[in-house]
Amino acid sequence: MSVISVGQAVVLGAVEGVTEFLPVSSTGHLKIVEGLMGIPVDDDAVVGFSAVIQVGAIAAVLVYFFKDIVRIVSAWGRGLRDREERYHHDYKFAWWVICATIPIVVVGLAAKPLIEGPLASLWVVAGSLIVGSGVMWAADQMGRHKRGEDDTSFKDAMLVGSSQILALLFPGFSRSGATMSTALLLDLDRVAATRLSFFLGIPALTGAGLYELKDALGTGAGAAPLAVGTGVSFVVAYASIAWLLKFVAKHSFNAFVIYRIVVGVLLFGLLGAGVLHS
């Protein structure tokens, strides 16, 4: 018997799809919804389920940015064979993504017991939502928004990629929020910051999902809920990506900042009233 029903998987898949790439914390929202549905947030199967359905969201990125990914991977392949091709920005960008993924992989493996234990608390989620909001607001205000995607460097990729660790250790901070905020502080414009966040999330989130797959199936998540949750996550995430890119082209991140603060305060209230348990 799965600890998560197919109906619950549909809801969680939709939540994952909507929130994975918006700077509002997919992990935080999943934990909140799991708590409201009475699902134990620290259960191994539930933790694994949450990681696996991220693959649906990542698949949406792969489909949405298929032409860009093919261009970058092709340039990387040509660069491995031809020295002259190694001066191409796409070749270098491919290596930057690979290198920028290493810090989160190392920390993720080393701190796994902590991440899945004490740091999985909803109190941590609530605090991280609010603190992350302050960071995002400051980054959006301080950033000069003058650099485009072609202006990114190895330093940019490493700093933005390493910032994913904040979301790994403090669920609620938001991987997208951390990466976008860091990119904004480096003076990238909002669209470039958002696209960089997408590309850096592909290896990290795909790796996390595949790593957790065996454990998720072996601890009671159930194949059917996993398949349904992943499928729903893909469809909803694709629509979410398209909307977000259009939104950030014309708007600041203030709406997300306000939303995160409201959710964080509400979560503190629900925990304090005993409606939700950490």
C-alpha cells in the first residue's frame, strides 16, 4: 500500500509543476500541502516521491528549451573534437553548467541525513520563505539588470550554481529564488537570470530525482502515484515556464516577495495553532 494515493499524487504533481521554477519554493509548498493532507513530511517514501516528481518539471524544461539545449550540447561536442570550437560561448557554457553543479552534489550527499531530518521541519520552511523574500527583494533592488545571457561568465555560473545549496539546506528558501537573486546581484537582467536558473537546475534536479527513485519505490511511494505525479508535474511546469519568462520580461519580483512573506507568516500561524505539525 502506497503512503501517497493517486489523488494526492495529482495534487502534489500540480503543486510541484507550478512552484518548481517560480521563486517561491517548491519544496516548501510540497511540505505544506503534504502536511495539510496528513502526509508525514519526513517519511522516506514521501521525501523520495517529492524528489522524483521533480523529474517531470525538469522534462518540461528539456522540452521547452530543446533547441537551446541541442545548440549548447552540440557546441560542447564539437569543442571536444576541435580546439577552435572551444572559444565558442556555448561550449564554455556547457562546461560551466557541469562545474557549477558539483558544489550542490557534494553538499547534497554529505548533508543528506541533516537535509532529510531536522532541516525538513516546517518551521525551517516558514523561516526560509520569509528570509529568502528579503534576499530576493534586495537583489532585485540592488541589481543593475544590465547584462544579458551572452554576458555570463564562469564566475557567474559558479556563484549562481553554488547558491542552490541554500535551498538544499533550507527548504523554503527556493532554488529558483536563490539562483535568480544571485544572478540579479551579479547585474544580470531578469530574463537572463531566470534562464540561467533553468539551465543550472537541469543536472541538479535530474540527478536528485534519479538518485531518489530506487528509495522512493522501495519505501512505499508506489509506482502509480509516482508516474501520475511526474506526468502532472510535467504538464503544469511547461505552462509555468512559459508564463514566468513572459512575466519577468516586464515585471519585478515584488509579487513573489509579497506572496512568500504571506505564505511564511500563514505557515507560522498554522504551526503555532497546532493545525500543522512540523
